[in-house]
Amino acid sequence: MLLTITTTHPPATELGYLLYKHPQRCQEFPLSFGTAHVFYPEATEERCTAALLLDIDPVRLVRGKPGATSQGGTLEQYVNDRPYVACSFLSVAISQVFGTAMTGRCQDRPELAQTAIPLLAKLTVLPCRGGEGFLRRLFEPLGYQVTAQHHLLDEEFPQWGQSQYFTVELQHNIRLCDLLSHLYVLIPVLDDEKHYWIGDDEVEKLLRHGEGWLTSHPAREQIISRYLKRQGRLIRNALLQLVEEDNPDPDSTEERHAQEEEAVEQPISLNQQRLDAVVAVLKQNGARRTIDLGCGEGKLLRILVKDSWFEKITGMDVSYRALEIAQERIERANLAPKQRERLQLIQGSLTYKDKRLTGYDCATAIEVIEHLDLPRLAVFERVLFEEAQPRTVIMTTPNIEYNIRFENLPAGKLRHKDHRFEWTRQQFQTWANQVAERFGYKVQFLPVGPEDPEVGSPTQMGVFALVI
Ligand code: SAH
């Protein structure tokens, strides 16, 4: 069983840092069911491939296993496809051999580990119960370009038809940790067998590795059901937790993370400067009807609602809990009913089309995009710029270059634990320019907060204007 991961992100050999495996070494890792070998068939600045070869010992799989002799003593337990296909053994090997890479941490290249880079994973071979269609339904919604080569059951007897085995290539611009998590969860789902006992900790593993993408995956029910071997109680448990994730509730960790972010940024009262900058741009653009996407606890809304210049103000967030807090704080401001009427709060996700987002002069997304999973960003772009299509869009996001200037932020860390990424100025501008071009907008960039000659300002703002 062979998994290769290739990148062309220069210098490509830095893949070795991300995987914590030196490109010039061949390494062996003993596992309970065989040996994992890691080596690099190619390692140049332009292109680097890491290979994980699993050498499974079919005899060891059977010996000493309780009940081995009672399985009817057939040869099937020794002679089967397990040593040769990508299955749950591969998931175990990935988590044991590339465990740190899976968490998205990398001591030597922390920024690279959080960057989407061109990656190509090749699996030789993958059993796909459910066929190529199911394979595509699993990986394409996550943004992968899928190539699948179907293998005959026996090349000497083509009349026997196709097997369930495919050589699969998955290509995507993605963080390595996300690719590994997707493989970890989806390989056993395609294979639809598990070599070990499924217990409660499997639910926890599934949710941990599915964090950030499983909730919104269109095939999530099937993924969960197959991953948990169709055990009703566990499936219900997992679905329940996912639904809670969908409406992130009191999520006290999220609140704590937000406070931590504020503490990091507080010495320069960045939050206030950011809000002042947004209000100024809203007024310059005559945006009296404004929707704040990912409004959180309503910091911007509270300013807008007190200013009678604004005619209609809507706050939208996926988190019910955040909206409750926003509402409480707005009620506490004791506004006159006429003023209060101008504001409404709605719950929704920015990664789904939503008619309620249309009809505004301006949409703001203040410190929101970095909370979206990179694979979902393309959907958000369409939801906002193609469907809602306000005249003006104001977006802010951290400038990761500035992080080294925060005294209380450990090097290599992002400002908030829920940030899926933080971008350099170049990365944000490249993304924003390309989005503007695609959807018929012009974009301007403004620094927010004190500007450092070397690393720029702590917050970067993009102001998009629809070209009419
Ligand atoms: N704009 C606010 C909050 C920023 S924190 C402020 O400046 O204070 C990011 C917010 O985005 C959180 O409230 C989070 O719940 C929300 N969010 C994350 N993913 C979302 C999604 N898919 N749809 C809508 N809101 C989302």
C-alpha cells in the first residue's frame, strides 16, 4: 500500500519540515500490524514527493487475535486484500507517523504549515465501496480535483468486469494538515471496514479530525455512519455533537479564545481603531443600509445603531450564542423604539446561499474570513460577491507579518485558536484582487493600526467597490 504526497510549492523540499521527515533519509516505523516506511522518491526545489509505504504482515494480523481459530479456519483470514489497499491501517499509520503534521504545527516552518499549498496525494490502491461516484462525492465538496483509475478484477479475464479498487489522485491547494485529516477520515469510509473495535473514543477521533469540515459536508451522514460502522448509538452521539457545532452554543472555549485575541491586541486598542476605520469607510461610501457578516457579539452593530445616519442595520452570524450576547448588549443600550427598529439579527452561515443577504449598500466582514476553512472560502466568495452583491464590501483580517511585534504572542502562533489561517499582506491582496476581478469589483487596501515600516499594520482592510 503506497501513499505519496507531492508538492510543487517552492522550495518544495520544505515538505520535509512539515512532515518532520528528512527528504534525504529512509525511515522505518514499527506498527502493531507491520512496518511503515517513509522515503522521498524525488526531492528537488521544484517538486518533492514523500512516500508512505505500508508493509502489512498478514500473518501477524491473525495470530494471537482472539477468535482467530474460531473463524472457521478459512484461508480468507490470511489471504485477503488488507495488506495491499488503503484502509484503516493507513489511517493509523498516518496518525502515528505524521502525527505532528496532522495537528498543523511545525516548529521550523509554522507559517508554511498554515498555508494552503499545491498538494497532490496519490493512493495505490483505494477500495471504493460505492464506486467512483461516491469517491467524488466525498472529496469534491472539499475542493479536490479527483482523478480515479478503475482496475479490472483480473487483467487476464476482462470479462469478469471491474473490481472495487482504484488508483486515486487528489489534487488541491490546501494546508497539509487538512489533507491528512481528510485522508484519515475518508479512507476508512470508502473502504467501509475497520480493523479494530469501534468504541466511544472513535466518535471523539472522528469529530477531532473532522473539525471544521465535516459539519458542512453534504455527505456527512454517510461519512459518520460508515466511519462508525453503522453503530446506531455512536452515530446518534456524533450527529448530536455535530448539530451542536452547527449552532455553536455557549461554546465557552470560543468566548475564551476571543478574549485571548483581545488580550494580544489590546496594547494598541486595535479593536477600536478597526471599528472606527470601518465606520469611516461606510460613511464615505454612503452605505446607510449595512449588513455585518459574522457580527459576533455585535461590537460594530452597537456603534452603528446609535448613529442615526444609518437607516438599516443587520447582523448575521452562525453562532446562536454570539447573537444572544449581541442582542443582550444592544437591549442594554436602551435605545428609542424607532432607533431599535432599524436593527435586526439573523442566524445563518456564510457558506450557504442566502437571499436575506441581498438589498444592502454594504456588507462588512470584520475579522471573519480567517475563521472560515480555506476549502469553504470559494463558496463564501460566491455567496457574498455573486449572490448578495452589495455595492461595497469591507473586509478586515489580521496581517500575520505583524505578529512578531506582539509581545505576548508566542512566535509562530496565530492570534486566535479558531483562526484557520492568517495571511501576509501579499497573500490577502493576491486573494482579494483575484476575487475582485472574478466578480466585477475593484479593491483598495488600507492599513489599520500603527504601521510598522517592515511588517506593516496589524490589521489589513480591503474595500471592494462594485464596478457598474
Ligand atoms: N465581526 C466580529 C466577530 C469576529 S469573530 C468582531 O469583529 O468582533 C468571527 C465571527 O465569525 C464569529 O462570531 C463566528 O461565529 C463567525 N463565523 C464563523 N464562521 C461563520 C460562518 N460560516 N457564517 C457566519 N458566521 C461565521
